[in-house]
Amino acid sequence: MCGLAAFLALTPGARASREGMDRALDSLASRGPDQAGQWFASDGAVALGHRRLAILDLAGGRQPLASEDGQVVAIVNGELYGFEALRAELASRHRFATETDSEVLVHLYEEHGIEALRHLRGEYAFVLWDARKKRLFAARDRFGVKPLCWTRHDGMLLLASQAKALFAAGVPARWNLRAVAQASRLQYPLPEDTLFDGIHALPPGCMLLAEAGEVRVERYWDLDYPRTEEVRAITAEDAITEVRTRLDDAVRVRLRADVPLAFHLSGGVDSCAVLASAAPHLRGPATAYTVRFREQGYDEAALAQTMATHVGARLRVLDVREEDVITHLPAMVAAGEGLTINGHGVAKYLLNRTMREEGFRVALTGEGADEVFAGYAHLRSDLGVLAAPNPASAGLMLPAGEGISLESVRARLGFVPTWLAAKATLGRRMGELLSADFAGYVSETDAGCTLLDAIDARQLAGRGRVEQSLYLWSKTALEGYILRTLGDGMEMAHGIEGRLPFLDHQLFEFVRSLPTHLKIHESTEKYVLRQAVEARASGARGEGRVPAAIATREKHPFLAPPIAARAPDFLRSTFETAPPFLDRARLEALVLRLPSLSRAEQVATEPVLFLALSFCLLHTHYRMELP
């Protein structure tokens, strides 16, 4: 994991600024604390900059990387798995200067051009300059584990791992009011939007090509769920066996590192399955980290300890208290460059900080399993098989009260995905906190229709409800919040590289082909995964992996206990810096009402307050202006 910055002149006379590159790379120091490298074209029209977090070839893996003749230069963030076989095949025709995975990209591009993407397996973002074709080529991995954003400014194309690097290079920090409006209605900006005016997120599975002053974005991969008539015919036993094999392989390839690695662990089947699969391949006991909240219904430390003991791992438990959330929320929001709806972001921020302080640089996590195996309560609700859900999901993934209208979504899809209905209830509450002028602006657009217009409708046509819902979720919640804000943002604030076996595209491409009933079986979510990893005394499948108490446990979202009602002073002081699109008087009135609300109402109000806090904290930290 590293930090990237790249500049390309789009107009005659424009030149890459060395001072701007220095500032951009300095802002990304936490992403790459080990080395900084730059390359400038002789005419000053192109510049590539890299901050390195050394994981492989610690002494020799400096970037930017170049081809033998210097005509192809690249900077890479992330990991390319299975690179050993690619390198062995390329070595007869190319000279390698390092032992890193990243260098294979340069030589793959020399042989295959932009089709090199078809050969990549991993979590990555990169920028490559082809001097012969005068082409800048950038791309992001299939699910968007590694971030990359871009903008045009003063005749230049600028790309970076985070928006803060673009600000440091001279791009003005202004609110993107379209994104603010969408987020205030359905929590998430549109897939290509960021909260910052003029700054675009390169979507997952997409590449950016810049040639002859023109910039275009093209998709090279998508989720491509099968239509209902194309679903694979397969027995449960065969599906379980194949899932186990592919998961084991996805975990195994992510264990290669020349630095210590550890595991994020909770009481859920996902992170436990990753640890169980990895344990036999490690030279000694694994080290795992978990968070403990001191409130019933939110604390999974005991289950995490059960799993650690089961595989002989060392477990490090980090206590996170409400005062920790209050103290570190400003830093968490700034690092994530986005909005949060709960204190869980601070918990991840502190967990990764602790891992780094204790000598680790790589962490394997269970993120993505709910998207791949249909693990969320809202998906069971879409199927009509949801039993009593965990109350913590109310207002977050399950509706809690009246919401904004989503009839446009119902008209186009034939139903309203449950998670969208839940976000609509959040949107109604958030709408009550907007300034009068901005509320008028927001009311001019239909948030549901706006979302569907931004999505490739061909990916929804002919698919079942669960697949349609998952597609929309993956393009918004997964990429924009779970991976970007809670994942990369919290990990790279402390120089931790996250690796996500469940988002291995070879595993996903098999699982997506399975019939829905193997993912949600009666009222059991992630059925095929649970069957593949559950330890059974009889010696049947999965023995020795995940204890039954964890493998059969219902999905519980990773959430911190509500704190807003117990933090009125923090709320008031933060809301004093509210951006103009929020109504300070209404925010203050809500703070005053909080103690009188029922516990259920406080839980449902918490995400709205955290959204408002996020807007205020971003406004202050980045000195945001209106466009």
C-alpha cells in the first residue's frame, strides 16, 4: 500500500509543478512512510510521484518503476497476487530491476497494452505513462479496495490516492453540492462523485486514459450478476467444496510479505474464516486484533477470543470508550475524507493505529463477505425471509420510520431495495437539519432516480431482487464507505495495508454464478460460506475451522454503541462550525431533545447526528468553501 500522485499537461504551455508534487507527496506521508520517489518528463509535461510503504523487497523496491528503455514509467499502490508466475513468464523477454510485485505491471503493459488489466489479480491502483504513445493510463482494482481520484486544474490533469494531495497541489477545497445533496438524502454520493467540487473518484473496475489533451474513463470489469435464467446449476456439496478451495487460495496468496502481518478479528464468521484459513500456512501463531465496546449487544471480544483460542492465535483486545470516539472523531473524518454514521470508524482508526505501533504493516480482514455471499439482513428482507433482525440495524440497513419517497425506484425496479428504504428514513431525518435554501435545492431532484440514472441499467435488467440490491449497494455503500472511508482511510492513516480475501475476483466470479438459495437458505444468510467453514465433530466438511457457535451466528453489523445523547457539549461545539447548508438552530434544537428521546429513537437519530458532525469536521479541517 502506498500513496500516488500524477500530473499531466492537457493544454500547451502547462507544466507539472515540482513544488506541487512535493506538497502532494508530503500530504500522503502516512500512506508511504518509508520512501518518496518522483519522475518528471524532460519537457515537464508529465510527473509521477510515489510514497512507499515497503512490503516486498524492502531494500530494492523503490518507485517510480521504468521499463528497460525508460519509455514506460509507472507508480503502483497495492498488491498484485500471483505475480511470481507472471514474472517467470516475462523474465525471458524483460530485465527486472526489483523483486516486487509492482514491476510486472510495466512489462505486462509493454506486451499487452491496456489489456494488461486482464492479467492482474489483486487490490491496486496505478498510474502509467507511455512516452511512445504520449498516453497516461490509470486504473483501479475491480471492487475499489485501493482509491484513486482525479481532477482538471489550470490546464493539468491531476491524479492522487486522496483528495488531500490534490488540495496540497493547489486544487481549491470546495464542496460538491450535488454530492452533499445526494448524501443528505441517501447517505452516499453517486459512484463517480466525491464530496469535493471537481474531484472525481475513478470507479472500481475502470481505467482512465488521457491522450492528446482528452480524458476518458472506460470500464474494464463489472459485477455481471447472471440473469435469472443463466444461474449455474450446481449441487450444494459441490458449491461448498469449491467455495472452500477458492477461499483458501484467496487467503494463501495474501499471506506473502517481507514484513509482519496480522488479522482483524470480530465475532463474525467472515474474519474468523479468514484467520482459520490462514493459520495452517503461518510459521507461528497468528496475531489478531479486535475491538471491545463496554455495552451489551455491541461487544464481540469474547467470541473473538473463542476463535483465537480455537486456532492458537494471540489476541490483542483494544478497549474503545465513548470518550475515545469523541476525542478521535475529527482525525478519523479527516483521514476518511468522507461521512460516517457511527463511532465504528473511530474504532477502526484506533485499531489500525495500535497494530502499527506494535510493529505490523499488513492486515487481513473479512470485509466483502457480506457482498459476495449476500450476508446482510436487508437482503433477507428483500426476499421476504427476514426473521427478527438485530435492533442495531434499525435506521442503518433496515427502515426505522417514514422516509423520503422512493416511488421512482419502485416504478423502475418493481420494488424498493430494503437498504435504500433504510437510507430514505435517514434522509428524512437529515432533511430536517438542512438550511432552508439548501433544502429547496435538494428538493429539486429525486435522489432515487438520480442514483439509478448513474448506474448501468444493463447490470440490473433480468436479475433477481437480491442481485439488483447488491449491485446498487456495492456501487455506493461498499466502494464509497466500507472500502474507502472505513477501510483504506482508517488503515492508511497509520501505514497499514489492508488485504481482503473475500474480494478476490476469482472467488467472487464463482460465487456470483450460484443460485440465490445457496447464499440465503431459508432464513440463513451466507449459507454456502457457513457450510464451508463450520467445524464439525463428525469430521465432515470444514472441520477444524470456525467453531459452530460463530459459524451459525446471525450477522451482526460492526457498530459502536450510541454516544450522542451523552456528548451534548461535543455536539454543540462542533455544530458551531457547521457549513452553510446545515441549519445551526435546528441542530441545537435536536441536541436539546436528545435526552428525552426513547432509546430506540436515540439509536435511529445517531446516524443523522454523525452525518452532521462529519460535514462540520470536514468543513473545518479542509477549510471548505462553497463553489
